[in-house]
Amino acid sequence: MQGMGHKGWTSKLAGPAIGPYRQATEAGGFVYLSGQLALDEAGNLLNGSVAEQTRKALERAQSLLKEGGLSLADVVKATVFLTDLKTFPEMNGVYAEFFPQDPPSRSTIQVAALPKGGAVEIELLARRPGS
């Protein structure tokens, strides 16, 4: 993809990718963030509540955006994957802290499982201002 004019990056603060993919890819004025789990800088899953995992996943996403010169205010779409929709209120409370005004469009989907046994994974799409 590099040869196709797409730019990608990672962030030390976000920790390593757990597979052969870019953590962030920019194309056509949009920045696509791969799904973020609650991983520490060594790639280990935070064994905490859904609220704690949501916070860590969003902190990782925030650091990736910052690395690319963006912020959460530039996010236009979020997709949240939960292993149990009963935990939606717990995730939603923390999510609202990160998007207090003009939150992006969002979908929330229950899935059977997530990598590393995570309870929540968050994928974001941002738009570079001026594009």
C-alpha cells in the first residue's frame, strides 16, 4: 500500500500491533485506525473492567491520532466491538468522557470474541482538517 500513496504509522505509546497491519493509515484525507484493544506498551492485555479497557483502548487511539497530527475532535466515525452488550453502559460512560462535545457517529457490535481475550475493541475513522 505504501506504493499506492497511502501513509501509515504507529505510536510507541499505543504499543505494538499484534499482527501484520498498520495501526493507522491515511488515504484521501481520512485516517483509518485499526481496532485498539486495552494493551500496554509491551502488548499485554489490561485485565480490568470494561470501563478500564475502554479507557486504555481510547488512550491508545488518542496517541495514534496525536502521532499523525490529529486529535479525537477529528474523529468522524467510531466502531465499538464488545463481547457482551450488557456492558454497553459501562463502556458508554467512559466513551462519553473522551467525546464530551459533538461526538462522532458510532456503531456498537457484540462479537463472540476479541484478540487476546479483550472485552472491548475500538476502531476510529478521522478526517484531516482542510481535506
